[in-house]
Amino acid sequence: MSSFPRTSIVPYIVEQLSASELARHAFNVFLITGRQPVVGRLVYRALELNPRHPAALRYLSDFLNAPGTEPFSAVVLEYALSPAVGLDKAAHAQLNKLRFFDMWTWGYARHKSGRTQLQQDDFADQSAFDIDGAGYCALFDRVLVPAGSLHAAFTAAHTLCGAMSGLLAHPQLGAKAGLNEALHPEQFIKTNAYDAWLKSHTMELDALEEEREKLGVLPTL
């Protein structure tokens, strides 16, 4: 990963940030304030710039990992791990571990000991789990099948992220647009809020960056 020389001393605007910088800021916001719309904005923009960025893909999956949108979260991981994306070995290994952990949290992997309270080391041996592969496939098929392809399913997840964070809107349905509408990304348009956000300064993001550095926490990818 390249270094990030920017600091809060220099006034930048969001539009100037690279995909890596946007992904790092998304990690900071998620770490310090939780799942906020700004996380979705940062991730959406990062993947608009680079749809194969490993950290941005990971945080998109995290952002969508919430009740009702888990199938989209799963689809993002499947897309990220596909040969078409071509992640390097280290990033692929990290996202593969995340997928297995998510399968456990969603109930598609159960430890053979019967324990439900597990430590990080417990996930190192996947053979110690009973896997409901069919159930997991049925989960992401809720998006994959109607989308028609893995890339189209990812595009739907990316669109949903943009809509959830206020960067995209359905001109006819507005806030009433449901999850199924995300399967038709061509129906969404960028909002005025998107342009305004791109022109906004990064001071608040830089402050969270400094706070994360004080905590001594490194980005996951």
C-alpha cells in the first residue's frame, strides 16, 4: 500500500482524493463513528474511480452488511474474490477470511463443537465448521440471479450504496425506491448533493484520520 502524505494542514476537497484515500477515510469513519451515510459516499466514490480496489470492496461489503441488505454484501465479496477482479494474494486471503467470518455471522457456518461464542483463533481452521454452502449460495443468488451476472450484481450493490448514502436517486420513486430498483442502475441519477459533496473540504475526514492514528489502529487493507 502506498503512503498517504496528506494532512489536515493542506485544504483538500473530496474530489481530489484517490480511491485509496477515500477507502482509508471510509475505514476511519466506520471505526470511530460506525455505519454512517458518509461511509457509503466514500466507498461509492472510491469504487467509481477504481471498481477493483480491494479495501473499497471490503468496506462496501461491510457497509451493506446490515439487516435486509446482506445478500448485496455477500455479492460484493463474491465479486471481489472472482478471477475477473484479480486481487493480489494478500488481499484475496483477507477477503476470503472475511467471507468465512460473515458466513458464520449469517448462520451458514457452525462450529462442530457447538460453541457459539468464538475467538479469532477459532476461525483459522475452517475444517472445524459445518458449512451450509447451499444456504449461502441461496443468499447471494437473491441478487445474482435477477442481476444476470456477477458484475451486474456488483453494480447493483454499488448503486444501492450510492442511493443509501444520498449520492443517487430514482427520479420517479425517490425515497420509495426499494432494493429491487438497485438491480436497474440505469434508472438512477446523481443528485445535486453528490456534486456538492465532491466540492466539500476534507477537514472533518482529516480530523478522524488523526484520531485513528492516535488510537494506533491500521487500516485492514
